Amino acid sequence: MKRHRHLDPVRAVHGSDSDHHPGSGVDAEPGAEPAPPLADTLGGLILPLLPLVLFYAGVTADTNYTPGVFLWLGWVILIVFPVFLAIAARYAPAGDVSEIHRTNLKSLYPAVFGNPPLLRFLGAYLIAGAGSGIFAALFFPYFDSYLKIGDWVPHLLLVAMGGQLISLPFWARMVGRFGKHRTWAYGWIANSLIALPMVVLVPGPSSVVPALLLTGLYSFTNGVSSVAPFALLADVVDYEILKRNVDRAGNYYAFLMFIAKATSSVGGLVFVFLGLVFGYSIADNAVNDEFANLGMALAFCVVPGVFQILAVPLIWNFPIGRRQHAAIRRRIEQRASRAERANKPA
């Protein structure tokens, strides 16, 4: 049976982009809580575990991602999702219902383009996100078509998610020690360097162990992107509150999610580039020459890191650091106190 070659490992390797919310008022650096990405990663374990369970249960002949595996995945989701949805609806805390402030497009434009820290943040996220999209798009073809270890992809995804899970408390602690933007930059630099040794891996079973090791380290260093950016975006939200007295956390979060989705689609263009420039083919039983293989190795192991390194200068000296954010929060609280005193009846 033909293997499924369009596996999307974005969630497994790069964490989720759908369950984080920056909120506002995060004045303590350790406030970069890893709970949302932790929950999402735990839920995503079904992707690497399912083909392994089916194989060891004797349902499938191997651990490859075949159409049959994805059929099972669909049935599992159809059964499990409503159950967990009902549990969340029953037991999740309702929280406080706040007043809704509607935003129109006319006021949204200056809120975005009149917020320099936001533009800088989104620019960095866009550049680095393009590299992440390329890495995610090539994850399965690199290990299956290039290294010829496609039956180990579930194990690689499992290691990737394990690295992501154990990294979250570490990066949350680093945010508290070094600050949000510097920690993010350090993580990007480390993540870019970790991928480079994959260039020297040669096709065949001998690459399984180093591939597992490097994938785990890559995902561990990439865990910073599940912690730092969402904490940093909260600071940008506070900056807007101070400047215009409007909480636009929802709007800014929407922009972030739009960029995340847009950059994940950029990875598809790399297949066109590999085919036109290097002549690489991911078809079954395709034979690629050395030049084509070089293109695949560079595209997967080097190019994503180049994008991340290009984004580092935008974050390294981010204008809202620990002291600046503390000052922003102090001024917001002072303004709120003055308003409260002014509204008190005489």
C-alpha cells in the first residue's frame, strides 16, 4: 500500500498554534505558563502512538502512515473528541464574564500599524515561521524519501513530542531568568544549530539512532516557541492598553494565529523549489542524484535555521523588556486607581 506522504507534523514538532492566548497583565516573568502547550502536546500524542499501537496489536503490517492508519485516526477522533468536549463543558471553570468592547476596522488599523513593538514582534514571528513551515513540510519526506527510514517516523514524532513536553518547564524557567525576548532568541539560535548535524546523516538504518537523538534535541530547543512568544505578546497588549486604553489581546492573538497558519502553508512552496532547482522527486521508488539529495538536506537542515537567525535581531533588543514592562504595568495600575477614585461618590 502506498505510504501517505502528506503527513503534517507541525503540531508534533513545533507545538500548537491554536490553544494559546496571551492575555494581558503578565507582569511577572515566570508567568509564561506552559499549561496550554502542555495540554495540546499531550492530546497530539495520538498521532505518533496510533500507528505503533496498530502495528503491535497486529492490525497493520508496519508502522508507516498509510491511508488505513488515517482511517483509524479519523474514527478515534470522532469518538474521543465529543467525550473530552463534554468533560470540558462540564468541569472547566466558567471564569468571569467581562464587558465586550467591539472593535471596528477603522480603529484596528492604527492599533496595529501604530504599535511598533507589535510590528516588530509579528515581523520576527513571520520570518521564523516561514522556516518552521519548511521544516514541517519536509519532515516526512526527509526521513522517508531521503533517509529511507519512513517506518521510524512514528518513533521520531513520539521523541519530538517528548522533547517538547519536557522542555516546557525548562523554557518557562528560562523566561523568568533571562527575560522573554532574550530567551526566545537563545532558543532560536540553539534550535538552528541543532538541525545542522542532520546534513551529514546518510540514508539507511544507520541514521535511525542519530536521527532520534537530534530530533529530540531539536524539539527540546524549539519548545521555547511554545512559551516565550505568547508571554511576550502579553507585554505588547499591555503597551496598547497604556497607549490607547484598549485591550486588544483578541485582535493581536488573531493576527498571530493568521501568521502561524500562513507560514505553515509556505512549506508547500519548497517542494516546487526542490523539484525545479534540484530535480528532487518524492515519488515512490524515485531515484535522486547527489545534487537532488543535497537540495533536500539543505532545505530541511539548514534553510529553516537561516530564517530563524534572520529573525533574531528583531527580538534580541525588543523594546519591551522586564523593566519597561514593569513600568507599563505600574502606569496602567496608577491610571486605574485614579479613575476609581474619580468615580467614587463624594
